[in-house]
Amino acid sequence: MNKDTYDVKDLSLAEDGRQRIEWAAREMPVLALIKQRFEKEKPFKGIRISACLHITTETGNLALALQAGGADLMLCASNPLSTQDATAAALVEYGIPTNAIKGEDDETYYKHIKTALEHKPQLTVDDGADLVSTLHKERGDLLNDVIGGTEETTTGVIRLRSMERDSKLKYPIIAVNDAQTKYLFDNRYGTGQSTIDGVIRATNVLFAGKKVVIIGYGWCGHGAAMRAKGLGAQVIVTEVKPLRALEAVMDGFKVMPMNDAAKIGDIFITVTGNKHVIAKEHFDMMKDGAIVCNSGHFNVEIDIPSLEKIATGKRRIRTFVDEYTMKDKRSIFLLGEGRLINLAAAEGHPSSVMDMSFANQALCLEYLVKNNGKLQQKVYTVPEEIDLEVARLKLESMGIKIDTLTPEQEKYLNSWEEGT
């Protein structure tokens, strides 16, 4: 979105976005504390930041915190369907160039990423690694100026670690996704609640009594399974990793191969980060009326090309629901074009969990600036002191106090001699 394209209607949209950003801020006290410090210390003064993120109200609050810290910031969308247009309009009014339009096609999506790179970033903030990969593949001339970057998602971290293994990564990246104050809360509770929210908003379907198949039992799968169970669904988990499958069994869920689950499921939710985990053979087995959706970062988890090929008809039956008719007259319903259903049809993760995730983002970016030139070209975990500080601040904001160890207890834990 460019400010010079706005008319009176757009200004009204921006006002709506400002109010929504303010509403989200009520649930983001940790980021607010960081913003207050940034305003005083200006850790990003003179630093150009390009961020490829879901343009939501929570992202708006992160952007304002970085701006308060002196950053010269530009945003673009990390998914064609996840942008909240009101938020994008508001950010432009705040003086933050934001290249994002909900429903943009792939050509526009990558055009916006390239525009964000024209900003010549010294720090990158990514959600899926599209910004970083495009920078490495197409704008190698900019790499020497980059101090470092952060990555928010499991999918992005997988891509970046692959780049590191292949010696292709040319600057340090901190895997914010791997912070405990991120994945234990954002992935589990945020993805869990917002995914179910997205399915319900798109379909208005009743979960009670439905057989809900969760494909992948990482932390996002944990959350989706937990919330579906809480609504009365019969939850089935499919997995490829023995430990995760065993954990799902111990958590009380049925575990079976996808070929078996495909025959009996009513609702299918993919959260793997992998490709074609719902494939042609699974569509062939699904019963009439099966609902299929994805809550992983990219729309590759469902083999949509195969679904398009085997279907004899397709129609848009609701805003985020496409009905595919099979040769035998069965209907399969695909939600949100196979993109993240929690952001395509709903509003993404609740602000309270994004408070911790974006607090990690902000503090890790500050860490990169402070350690400029000291880090290698690799993927780093979030420094433990940052992870613990985010947890401490979150508890403090909730009015919760915890115990501390006595000197005697500290000594006992650090001694190998004392056993009794």
C-alpha cells in the first residue's frame, strides 16, 4: 500500500486500523515496556530494517516499537491472504511504508518483497524466509550491509538451516521460533486457538462429535489437537516421527497412518511445514463433505494441483470455502485456498501470545546490533537471557510472583559431591 494512492475511504480504513492496533496493545504489556525503553535509548537509530511479516494488529505494535527505537522501517506481507488492510493503512499513516494487500496474487506478493529489499536493509525480520531467500538469490549486492536477521516460523528456520548447511547463508540469523517463550505459547496456544477460530469463521461447522484429523504433532499440532478436543471433537493424529506419535498417544489421541485417517475424517488440518501431506490418494479416499485446511506457513502442505486435476467441478460456496466435486459426486471443501486458515479466515494469534513472540523479535534485533561483527554466518538460538527476561516480564505483567532458590539450594544444585 502506498500513501499516495489513498482517498477519503482509505483514511477511514486507517483510523479503523489505528483503533485495532490500540486494542491489541492492551494485551501486549511486555512489548510496551520494551517500546518505552527503546524510545529513550534509540538502539536502532540510523538502522534500516525490512520486515516480511503477517500484517496484523500485533505486527503493527512490533513495528511501532522498532520505530520508537529509531529504526527506518519498511514492511511487506509474508502471505498473500494474511494482511489486515486496515492495519496496513494505519501503519502507512504512522510513517511506516507497508507493501501489502489482502488477496494479492503471487506476482504482487514477490513484487512487494523486492520493494522491501530496495530499502537496503541492515536488519531483516522474516516470517517464512521468503525475504532472506530472495535477498540471497536476487540481491547479493546488498548482503555486505546486512548486520543480521530474525526468523519467526518453524518453516523459515528449516529453510535457513538448510541454507547454512549448504554454506549459502551470508549473515547471522536468530531463530526466534525456537525460543521457549515463542514455541511453547505462540505455536501451541496461539496456533491452536486461531486455527480452530479460522475453521469456524470460514464454515460455522460444529466441532462436537466430528472426527478431526491433525496432520503433524509438533507444537502447532499440539495446540490444534487440544482445542479441537476441548470443543468435543474426536481427534486423530497422523505423524512420521515416533516420539511425537507416542506423545500424541499418551496425550489421549488416536494415532494412525494418513491412509487410514483419510477414510474417516470429517475435518483435516495440516501443521507439518512439509509438502503434500494430503495428496491425491487421500482425496480419493475422503468421504463426501470432508473439509480440508492448512495452518502451516506455505500452501504446499495440501496437494492442491492434484485436487484441481481430479475434480470435475469447482465453485466458491462461501467466502473462504471452495467446493471441489469429484467424479463420483463427492464434495471436498478446501478452506482459504490452502493458505494459513488462522490468518486467511480469522485474525491470527491472540495478542497475548504474540506479545512474547514479538518481545523476542525486538530484543533479538537489539542483540544483533549490539553484537555487530561478532557473530558467524549461521542460525543462532535465542540467547537464554532474552528468553528468560521475556518470561519474567510476562509474569510480572500478569501480577504473578514465583519463588527463588535459597543460597543453600543453589549450592546443592551446583555441587556434584552432595547426594543426600
